[in-house]
Amino acid sequence: MNAFPARSFSLAVAGLVAAATLAGCSTDTDPVADDPAPGGSTSAPPTSEAPTTEPSEPASSSEPPAPAETVVAPVYFTGDSPMGVRLFREFRAVEADNPLAEAAALMLAGDALDPDYGTLYSGSGFAAVSYDEQGARFVVELADDSLTTAPAGLSKADARVAAQALVYTLQGVQQVRAPLVVTLDGSPTTLLGLDTSDGVKNASQLDVLSLVNVTSPEQGATVSGAFTASGVASSFEATVPWQVRQGDTVVLDGFATAEGFMDKLYPWETEIDVSGLAPGGYTFVALTDDPSGGEGPGPYVDTKAITVQ
């Protein structure tokens, strides 16, 4: 599975995620999985000063340009599960002037913070990504025909999951359930061999998403004392087991209780006390409960590397 860790970006994103949220993330109509994005606003604070009417000196050519304003967007990547390839979500900072295209580019490249996530796409990319309000649909114009057919070895089932990664990402950014049409030279075309002319709608969460997904802690997070772990899951009787591992050794464990289960993914959250652990590297693990006692395919799992101070 392709993955492109972005360690230098991780700390910046962690700060943004902690201060930002997507509008409507706790409603039943929310286009993304229903855990609340951390924080309380729809975008990160602007990084430049407010305009002033006072005259000012021209900016020195040696001064670096002000960073672009960013917003937090949900990006869906592919990863392994007991039932094959599924989608995992990361909240990422993207430039506010074109968040649809920015989020789609991260998804396409598999540019995830978590090395367990990646992409099933291989091609030149997207020439344009937009939301057509009049037609109530997303329109993605391909740069060329490299994404119209599936690459060798990609099954039709996995191609559908890859298409859903794009659908879920765009819907999450725009906060609207709308179908996706992919075009080439302005005309509807296929995506990885799948017809999009009638619009590709979002599939059921239970069919395409990993049944457990960690939102916090982020990959590479540093924690001390106690930290809040959160995410989404659809787990038997809403029980979400968790572990803190050092290597293969489980040093802490417990469970969180999600707000529901069975029909979709529901938010879960729990406080974890790591004050008794020695400083160092650990792995936080969230799982689905396995009522089969090991007779079934096994639990869904999501992991995050953390450092305890």
C-alpha cells in the first residue's frame, strides 16, 4: 500500500485540527463519518493582519510571503482491513482558496500522515475539481486519460473503493451529499473503469469505511499525563476496545463506548492515563469488538504512533 508520511507537516496540522472543525459534523445528515472534528471553527485563523487604511511602507522583497490561509478538511485514504481495502480518514490542513482540489490532490497521491494509509490511484491527476451548485454535483476534470481505466491488478471491487475515496473526500469538504461526475475534455468519462456519467453516489459507510478510525491522537503525537482518544466506529454493542502497546507488548488497555452501532459509524471518546508509563515511543490501537471469539475475519484496527513524555 502506498503511503507518503509527512512528518514535518504533522505538527502544523495537529495544531490546526485542535483549533478547527467542519460544520455540522454531529448531524445525521453529515456527509462524513459522524465523529466531531476536534475544536470549534470551520477554518484555521487567518495568518495575515487585517487590512488598514493607514499608508504603509512597501514590503521588503527580502521578506517571505505570508502563509496562505488554511481550512481543515477530511481526506479519505485507503488501507487494509479484515474485509479487504477500506477507507480511513485524516483531518488535514488545506489552502482555503481551493479546498476541494487540495484535498483531492492529497487523496490521489496517498499523501497521508499515517504510513498505514495510502492510495489505489496511479495517474496524472486532476485538471480541475469543482462543485456545480446548479447541477448539485461534483465535477472532476481529468488531466488526461490515465485514470479512465484501472491499473493492472486493481480489481473492480477495489476500484469502487478508490472512487468512493474521492466521493467521500469531496462530500466531506463541501459538506453536502452530491454525486460525482468525472470528465475528460468536458465530457463525462470513466474513472478507473467505472462509468460516472450518471453520477457516482456515496456508498454505505458500512460497505466502504473501516469500521474503526482514530481521529485523535494523530500519528506522531506527543502526549503526557493523560490524553483524550477519539474517533468513529461501528462495533458490536458500541464497545470499542483500545490498547497502548510498546512493541508487541500491551502495557495499557480498556474500552470506549460509541454513541451507537450497526447502521453507520458513531463517535467514541475516552480519556487515557499514561502517567505511569516510562517516556518513549508507543502505539495507540483502537479496534472493533469481535463477538465471534476469533472465528470470524477478525477485528478492524487503526493504530497511531505516539510519544509519551
